[in-house]
Amino acid sequence: MKQYMLMIVLSIILCVPNSQVAAAANDDPLLPNADIILDVGHGGIDSGTMFGTIEEKDMNLAIAKKTYKYLQKRGYRVIINRTEDYALSDDNKWSYGGRHRKDLAQRSGLANTIKPRMMLSLHINWSKKSSTRGPLVIYQNQSDSILLASLLQESLNRVYGTEELPVLGKKYYVLKNTKCPSVIVELGFLSNRSDRKLLGESHHQTKLAKAITQAVDQYFSMTHPK
């Protein structure tokens, strides 16, 4: 599996502009050394949740690109696992299962190969109740993930004026199968009219990217002080 994953990582690196991947010394000199992987939810044939012609995958990517920019400005080594409308399952030639499982396995497999200090999986939420709104951060059952989720939730709550608490993700494949501290960041509800309008605005997307960056700063100052 390691050989397959190495080929996958190298193919991603070769397809991503130099400004998108910051490499440093690593135990394996062929692999990049990353502080953070930004896992951009969905892509390609997998649109994620939808409202009319609005597709989650596009919002995820727009916010991830802005987040990448702010994290890089703060000096973090960041990898973003897609920079275009692309299905990660297309790269998965090593695991079994259908397209959806291959997509999820590709995301966790990349993180487990590169071994960053954290992975942030960016998504947009949906609820049957159109009144439900705001951010929600979902964490692994381990202390660093809980800390990261709490800091992100607090920072994103300030953007929305909400008081939501992060929740444990017991059944999420990416959280269960990724070894580094990881969280799923639901950035708002496409099913809510107010959130939907905000999520489509570049200014609000920038506010979300800054809020994520502030929480990451707090996390690293607490867990990896300089």
C-alpha cells in the first residue's frame, strides 16, 4: 500500500502548482512535510449537498482556497488535496469498494502517508429543518481533535453569532481512519436561506477562512509552542 500511496502523493504534487504545496525535510525525502492538510469535501461527479444549481463542492473549494492563502501567510506548511472540480476517487487505484468509499479512502490515505499535524475537512451542512443554521465542527474521539474542534467551533460561532458546541463523529469514515488529529468543519447550512446567501459571498468566505486560521493559530500555540 505504501508504494501505491507514494505514487498517489507524487501525482497530486505534480498536478498542483508550486505555490500550493510547501515541502520540507521528511523521513522520506520524496514526501512533503506538512503541518496541515486541507481536505476539500466532494468534487467532480460528487456535488455534495445541493440547493437548485448551488453545489456544496464549489463552496468548499472557494473557502478552502481562501483558507489556504491565510494559513500559508501565517507560515504553515499546507497541502490542499484538490484545487479544481475533481473527484479524488479517480486517483484511488489501491483500495476496494465503490466510488464513495474510494473517495473517502483516498482522503484518509493521503493524510496517513504524509502525516501532517492536523487535517481539516471542509464541508457545507444540510438539515430537513430550514431554520437550522450556523457552523458545526465534528471531532475524533481523541484529545487533540477535541481541542482543535473546540477552538474552531468557538471561532466560527463568533462569525455567525451562534453558541453551538462541537460533536463527536462516531461513524465518519475520514475521522475513524485518519491517524492525525482531524475534524470535519461544517461551515454553515445550505438548507438555510440566510446561511446560503452568506456562503455564496466572497466577503463571508474570507471571514470563515480567517476564523479557521485564528483557531489553528490557537491550537498550535497550545500544542506546539515555539
